[in-house]
Amino acid sequence: MAIKYVPYFPSTVSGQAVLDNFVRTQRILRYRESDKVTERILRGMPLYEVTEQERVGDEESDNMIIHGECVSACAYLKEQGIKVDLVYIDPPFASGADYAKKVYLRRNPLVAKAIQKAEQELEDDELKAFEEKMYGDIWDKEKYLNWMYENLMTIRSVMSENASIYVHLDYHIGHYVKILLDEVFGEDNFRNEIVWHYYNKMQGNINRFASNHDTIFIYSKSSEYIFTPIKEKRDIKTTQIKRVWDKTSKKLVNAKDNDGKIIYIESDEKTIDDVWRLSMLQPADKEEPVGYATQKPEALLERIIKASSNEGMVVADFFGGSGVTAAVANKFGRKFIHADVNINSIQTARDRLKANGANFAVKKVQDGVTLYRNPIQTKDAITGIIPGLRLDSTIGTMWVGNITDSTYGSSPVYLPDLMDSSSRVLDIVTLNRIINDAMPQLSPNVKRVIIYYIDIIDRQELDDFIKDNNDTVIEIELRDLKELLDNVILQDEVEYTISEDQSKMVDIFTVAIKRFYSDRVSHKINEFNQKAMANSKKKFTPIEMSLEGLEAIEMISLDCTTAEQNAPWHSDSEIKIEKDSTVTINGRKTFDFWDGTIHADTKPLRMKIRNICGDETILIL
């Protein structure tokens, strides 16, 4: 349950013309249920407990990675009095696509044959891989716009007065969101529409002009904002008129000398305009892809950060993805906040920033729901963990299926949509729709409905509402979904030995991993093999794991500082096994292959192992 609800603005009604915004939104952009978000805005942002999971680096820093949704992350920042000076967001595009990551099995370091091949270049077929859904970009347009509006209002509430926001979208939904941005930030604060032309994107044979650009809308919080023109080198020097800023007219004018003659200058650079010709990331690029489906090039963020922030300012990305915003901000002396609901994003950004030598804290929003690795996976799996649930799309859109028992017979089941943060709180509005819209459509034989919830504000208030408004003979049973989600998490199994070498000046402790078993990885591989075997038109060689199972390990970290199970993690020694099975040791890339061990100068007290799908298991040693 949320600790409390934090107002979006100093006074939700009078501090900002919120109600006027909603009236104008409905007038300009009317869509189904566009009024529902009004109630959530007036209620405020849900504030949950936020715990520090890990601190990376030797120096204290305000930089942070937040595992949580945009609204929850902003509620925490606002409660802490933290303001951001520049926001870049690359939210889902409502493109109708599911995004997946490639999951690679590593080499088994205990197999002699693999060790003998250590000096050879890995062949493609040795990189055994399968895909795992990371997040879904499949939206009902009306839900997307409500969700986006709430996020924009949330972000605006933590922006400093001279801050700007860059919103990265494409043709699927950008024109709708542009109107929402006008409502939230004001049409007068619109600054630019950037066209990012990625000229190197490969296109197939299509019956229209190829789509080779995205759109980035720029808005400022107020009329006073940071902006530094960005220049780039010309291939050939050119002569041009010198332009200067005229304070009276408040615009650029031609520079003139004392005799009134126009001044010409020779220049080898030009000012960037609103069409940015920057390549997308390709496998052969010097900038190494980090294995994240929507990774953006650092050159794109470099322009944004240099143009709209100064050193020492706070740059935030609330749909942080691959961590490129935080990485570039850190590179150019800015503070950063990276937030994302996807654990793959948190881990990718964490590893990337650690390798760059950044100092930061990793924090988690304790909203009561363990989202596995990512929301889409939880959504796919959730129906399978509810005892007795049978999916049935014929009983109405409000119900996912039914549970049958001898007492009540068949009971329709309501589940909140984990991909829609607005549905996580079971409130009077939702109950009213269930009682007055959905329940009257049910069969006369129904005796009970089961309503699962993730969060509630006041259970007694809901019980009273049901008592006062349920005029049917159908019983309404409320169940806490968190109890199922939290109890279903399985720890990976690890067999290991610890040895101490006292032959050197400093004792060296070695942890050797003998066996590793992940039920989830095993399940994903079996699922992949079965699907591939059924669909393959040629001979298919299934992915197989060794008895030791070390191919399923991505990262191992030793904490030599504290042995407390729930204390913030301190990585005193760390090995990351890359997809080609070479190792990165404490952020330093090597060409060595993993030998199944990790070393520390002092006695390790805890060990964290991350499998190739992103699950992390902590062991007290």
C-alpha cells in the first residue's frame, strides 16, 4: 500500500491550471475515458517506500538508478525535494510490437573442449541464444494517451523552472502526444520538433517511402531555459555573414562595422538545425551495443545534453532503457537519474555505468509487487500462478477467466493490468464499473466474482462501498495479488567452494562455482526448443545445458563488507561473463575466458549471482 499520495503541484487545483488543462484536452483531443485520468491527478502520485539496493563507486554521489515506474520514481523525487534540469524520455511508441532481448548461453568453463578453444574466434553457431520478451509496446490508444498524460504531468512536477524535456517518439503516436505536451507544458513553451534521420537503417521491400526518422519534441518548463547552440565541422570552409544577438529586437541580426557595412567571416563550422543526420547503432560500430532492444547512440544524447544543460546539472530519463542518457550525462560532468520498471534495464544501466567508473546508488521502489525480470513476463505468467484459473474471453472484457469450486461453481476473475500503472490501485471508480457495468452482464448462475488487486488506499472504504452498492446476489471477494507474486519467486541453486591462498603477501580468497541450476532459465530453454522444433523446416539442434549449468551465469559479485541479507549491496569483487564468454573484471574488459572462479582480497561474506535472463540470487557465505 502506498505510504501517501504526493500532490503533483503545490496546490493541485490552484497552483497550476490543471482543470483548465483537462477541459482543453477533452475539447482538442477527445478520446474514450480521457476523463478518468483527472481523478488520479487530483488524488496525487502514490509514494512507496524506496530502499537502497547497492552503492557503486568509492565517492558519495547524488546519482541514482531507480527500479520503478515513472510515476512512483517522480513521487519519491518530489518527496525528497529533488529537481531535475533536463529530461529525455524514449517511452514506448505504441507501435504494436513486443520487444525482446537475445539471451546468450556462455561457455562452460569446466568443459575441457571449451577451454582448448579459448584462443579461437567463436563461431556464430556456438553462440546459442534464445529470445525473451522484455516489455510490450502493444497499447490500446486511449489507454496509452491516459498513461502518457499522467507521466508527463508527473515529470513536470519534478522539473526545475529552467528545465527542458525532450520526448522521443515516431509516427505511430507522436502527433497525439504533441497535443498532450501542449496541454501539460503550454503551447508557448514548445521549442523544437527535431527530426532524427537515421540514414543507415536497412529497409526491406515495402510499398511506400521507407520510414527513416523519429521525432523528438522539445518543451521548456518556462520561458527561461538553458540552451547552447551545437556546432559541427564543415567539410569545406565557407564565407558567411556574421550574426549577432540584438537585445532590442531579441533576435539574431547581421553584424555591421562602424561604417554600417555587413561583416563577413570565414567559418569551418556550422550550427546544427532541427534535422539531425545521425546513424543508428550497427553491429560494426565502435560504440558497442549493450544488448538492449531500443538502445540509442550516444551521439544523439550528447547533442541533447550539451544543448540543454550545464555541467553539474541533473539529467533524468524515466524510461531509461539501455542507460545511454545516464552514461552520456556522466561522461560530460552532469548528474544523472535513470529510472525504469524493467529489471533488464536496471542491470544493463548499472553494469554500463560501473564500467564507466560512475558513482551512484541503485534504489528500488517497494510497491509490493515483484515484477520478475520485466512487466511483460509477469503479465504472461500471472494467469498461470493463480490456482484453478481457466482463461475465458467469452464472459466479458472485464474478466480474464474463472475459478471453479464446489461451493460457488464458476466465479469470474478480474485482474489488474500490470502494463497499465493506473489500474494497480483498486479504487471506487474501478469497483463501480465492475458492479454496475460488468456484473449485470454475467450469467444468472454466477454466485461470486473474485477481484484481485495490487494496491488499495483504504480496504474498509472499499468494503463499505461494496456493501452499499452491490444490489445483486453475487458475492464480491477481494484478493491480494501480491501474495501470489511474491511467493512464486524461486532462488537459483548454487554449489560452490571457498579456498584461501596464504602463499602471497596478501591473502587471496577464491570462490569456485561447481554447479548452477536455474529453473527459469531451464524452462525458457525448453520452451524455446519446443517452439523452434515445431516451426523449423530443417533439422533443428536443440539448445542443451551441461550438467554443471555454468553457461547460464552472467555475473558474479562478492560482498566483503557486510553479511546482512537485506543490507545494500557492496560489490568488492565482480566478474561479468560477456555473451562471447570473455570476462569483464571489476569493470575492466579483458580477452580472457571465465575459468569458473572469482577472487577477492578479503573474506567474502555474501555472493550475488545473476543468470543470463536477469534473475539475481544472493547467498550468505
